[in-house]
Amino acid sequence: MDAIKQSIEALTFYSLLNLFGVTPRKVEEQGLNIFGSRATAVVTNVRGPGQALYIAGSKIENIMGWVPQAGHLGVGVSIFSYDGKVSVGVITDAWLVPDPEHITARFRARFDELLAIATAAN
């Protein structure tokens, strides 16, 4: 993901999306439909704060983000870390993936394996 984020492709698409944002609504919608029809899935990973945050003295227990569902995107996976925890959110097109809980269960299993490996290494 780091390589993709640093590629010219990422900069190009980001620039085009910014450009669409200042065009008339119909142009923006057509541009987003073009991009949306070219993708099957989007995965984002966001490193959040490593320590707990507070609002008005109350601890924020968890933070979650979602992949924007534009066009005909089939699967969106968001991975967000906060305060030593990782949250994974999955949103799907029900026609393509009627059981997204299987995706999150597989993520959980892999995270548990990685944790076991990391714990054994220490």
C-alpha cells in the first residue's frame, strides 16, 4: 500500500478527484461513476493516535472509519488503529458479497496469528 500511495498513479487520481470536486455536479457525478466502475474493492489503512484521546473528560473508546461507497464499488475495507487496537470495517454490495462477516472473521484469524507470532518472538 505504501508503494501505491507514493506512485504517480495515486497522485494522478487524487488530482483528478480534486478537479472533479470543483466542477459542476453533473461532471463530478460522471467522473465518479467512471472511477467507481473501474474498481472492485478499496482497502484503506489509517494509523490513528497511539494513545487514548478524551472529549470533555470522557475517554474515546474506539474510532472507526469507512471507505466511501461511490459508483458500483463491491467491497470496501477500512483498517484503523487507535490506542493500541486495530478496527476493521467491511462494507459490501449485498449482491456481490452477501456475507461480509466472513471477511472480518478471516481478518480476525490472521491478526490472532500475527499476535501469536509477535508474542512468541518476544
